[in-house]
Amino acid sequence: MGKIISIANQKGGVGKTTTCVNLAASMAATKRSILVIDLDPQGNATMASGVDKYQVETTAYDLLVEETPFAEVVTHSKTGGYDLIAANGDVTAAEIKLMEVFAREVRLKNALANVRDQYDFIFIDCPPSLNLLTINAMAASDSVLVPMQCEYFALEGLTALMDTISKLAAVVNENLKIEGLLRTMFDPRNRLSNEVSDQLKQHFGTKVYRTVIPRNVRLAEAPSHGKPAMYYDKHSAGAKAYLALAGEILRREEVTV
């Protein structure tokens, strides 16, 4: 059975989409079958996957609201090597429409029930807020991967996120757990970054990935070319870091199996 991982943080600008796209591409490069679900109305993961969000005929809206069959909604990222359920501004309407339907929190879970076995991993790029889209992602997921910057306010945001995940686990998904904490945009020359990093490791131990994602120009440039970093510049520090993260996650999976 494929593992479903939400990539979430209520704080914006922490590298959720960058992590989703680059981790998916790195996993796909290891010959795993991967699906990316873009649940952010901004559609950044869609564009970063080389798919024009303005041209797609179906999106996550159709899957969640119209209950369009999965096969009619899924497309393929030629630049990333993984399948994709796209998003654009239409997904904004999904949250409003979902308010009117029965079992609105589990629409995504139900939509994936018969297809998750087709994939080794399914990564969900969540919007930077706790709304019905994020709740759907959490309800459908086995775990949550949390990207975060090593700065003071990130620690406060992490506490709030942990509380949110705990509450959601009690209400919509009792099996939901933290997959891991990923330090992103890390600058080892910054004393505060190192101090926050040390606090994370002290409080969360092995939940903090050993892999650290550095600040990297190539990571920032790659989405504008519709490519994950490893296909934009495979020698860049960012591309190598996400390949290392994929390896670390796969090794953890082998230990837990």
C-alpha cells in the first residue's frame, strides 16, 4: 500500500512546495511510482512540475467537489517523472463548495482509496493555512512532513502546528503522525539558525531529519523553468540535498517495515 504524506506548515514561505516537488522528483528517480497532489490554489507545485495551471482541464477541484474519476483528473509531469493532480484558482472554490457536502473532511481520502496501491508514495502540497483543503489532506494521510526555517518565530508556529495535528488526529484520522521535521533554507553561518536547529533536535530527537536543505539559488530558479532542481542543475547543493532526503526517508521506511 502506498504511503501518503502531507507536506504542511501553517506558516508560509518555508519551502513546502519546493520540498514537495523536489522530494517527489528525487523519489521518482529511484524508480518509485510517485503522485503529487497540489492542494494549494496558487498552483505553484503544478507550475514547478512543468504543467501550465492555466491550461489544465481538470484539477483537485474536480476530484474533491465534482467527484470526477481519478483517471480523468491525473496528469503526468514530464519534467519531474511523477503523476500529478494539478491546482489553480479553481481550487479556492473547492473549500466553499465542500462546506455544503456530506463527509466533506474525507473527500480526498475516499478519492484515493482505490488508487493508493498504484503508488509507492503520494505527496500532498498543502496550502499555508488550516482550512478544509488541509483537513482533507490530513484525513487522507499517513503522516505529515513539516518543512521549517530555523528562526525564532518558526518554533512558535511549530508548537501551534503540532497542536493542530494532534487535534486532527483525534477527530478525523487517529493514525496520523509526524513523518519528520525538515530544516529548510538553512545557513550554517547564522548563529540563530544553529541555535534553533539545536533546540529542534533536543525536543524532537530523531523526528528531525539529518538532511538539511541549504539556501540555494538553483532551488529558487528551478520552478520558473518548470523543473525540479535535479533536472535544472543536478550538481547544485539543493538538488543533492533533496536526493539525500529521499534516501533518508527510504532508509527509515526499511527500518519500520
